[in-house]
Amino acid sequence: MLHLLRRGAPHPETVVLTPDWRPPADAVWLDLDCPSRDEEIQVEQALGLDLPSLDEMAQLEPSSRLYQENGSTFMTATLLARSDGEHPSGTPATFVLHDGLLITMRYAPLKAFSIFAQSGVQAQAPTCGAEAFMGLMDAVVERLAEVLERCSQRVQESSNAIFDRPRGAAFEPLLTSLARTQSINALGQASLISLGRLASFATLAHEVSEAPARVAHLASVQHDIQSLTEHSGHLATHISFLLDAALGLINIEQNSIMKVFSLATVILMPPTLVGAIYGMNFAHMPELSWKLGYPFALALMLVSGLGPVWWFRRRGWL
């Protein structure tokens, strides 16, 4: 699917591609959203470009992701997708600055693109592809900031739940929440690192380097990316601490349970021994003919059981 933004238009429009289609003169942004191979070929023929395939976009080598060719600048970054869903993931997205146009390619829904298309275009009104690129970068970074802020809130909620939880409450929901938050945070951090490389390389594009205001804008974006990356690293450290704390509390509770069973076993062992001795059916046992033999055995069992209790209390084990 192809979305096209015209200069001065409030929103992008959806374009139905035909073999003789050409971008209009007032186009500033072409967004290829999950395009088919036929759509890619038609856009390549219309623009005279060799756009990267999905496999090429997924490569991690900087030379395959950031390069200039025939006056056009190709930049690919891994962006966080589906952060609000059950299965967040990283997906490659390509930005191409070509002859006053911004061409983007993506194969997963990206909330930042939708936000920019709905409201960012009206607020910034890009007049060329470079300005659309700047606005889209702002939207992507702002979206990642929102995701990390939401992760911070979840981590704080998990921290309160871990240390304020009633004794015996289940830890599984807390550990699951922390693990999911860490997964989103790790994907966000990877996106930020990838975006940092992209923003640095974008300054080489003549559409950016020839405009000091855009160079300064990209420097501000890089500063925001660096700050968010540091925040993400701090968040990962906090999550790691909470996971260790939760596992430590689980071990403490398990040790307390085992301690109770161990003490109960030791306390009941002497009375069990006394009962076993007097439960033997030997013919010559003096206590069998003694009238006080039964009370004596019961008293001996009680004293032998209370003895370990007294000793444990004295040692501070109870």
C-alpha cells in the first residue's frame, strides 16, 4: 500500500498504483506500508531508484543499512513495533531522501508513522522531503520516549508490589510483568541505538548538510536519543535489581517453609523414639507391669519434645 503526502495537504492520501504512475510534482512523502513486490517495482520504476528488499533491510551491517547512491541517501533503522500488543518486536524501516522526496518503507504497523500522518503533518506542514524526514524522526523519538516512560511506570508499580506485597502472595504475575517490561525496554534500546546511527549518517545527505537549521535539528534529535538510551540503560539495571530482589524473596520464603518442616522434624524425633521404644513387644520390659509406666512414657515424650524447642529458642532459631 502506498500513502502519498502532498505539499500543504493535511493528511496523506492512499494511492492506487498503475503501470504509468508517476509521483506528482508537489509530493513530499511517499510511504510504502507493507508493499507487495509489484508495488515496490512500480515505485522503483517511477522514481528510478533501487529500493532495498526486506532481506536487505534486515541486514545488520552498517554498509548495507546506511549508504548513498546516485545522489540519494538510504537509511535503515530497526524500530519498535507493536509495543502495545502481546508480542512487541523490532522491525526494519527504511528512509530515503531523493530529489526533494522522502520515501519510507516498512513491513509492520508503526505508531509513530500514524501519529505523524494524523497530527504531525498539520503541526509542521513539511514543504519538502527533508522537512518530512525531520518531523518523522521527531515523531519516532517521541514515541519511544512515551514507551520508555510507560515502562518506567510499570517498573515502579512492580517495585511497590514486590516490597509491599502480603506474605505468601504469588510472585508469578510480578515476574511476568517485569520480564515483559524488560523485553520492551530492550527492543526500545536497540531502536534508539539504530536511530542514533541513522541520525548521524543523515547529516551527510545534501538536503540536510546544506541547511544549518536541519543540521542543528538533527543534533538535537541525537541528543534526545542519547538521553533516552541512558534512561533505557538505567531502567534495565532497575529491572535486573527487581528480578534479583523478587527471586531473593522467593528463596527466603522457601527457606522459611523448609525451616518449619526441619524444626518440626527435629522436635518430633525424640518423642517418636520414645514411642517406638515402648511400642516394642518384648516379654521382659519392666515398665509393662508398672502402673505409672504409661504416664511416665507420655511425660518422657513431652519432655523430649519440649527440650529441642527450648534449645532452639535459646539459640534464636525460633
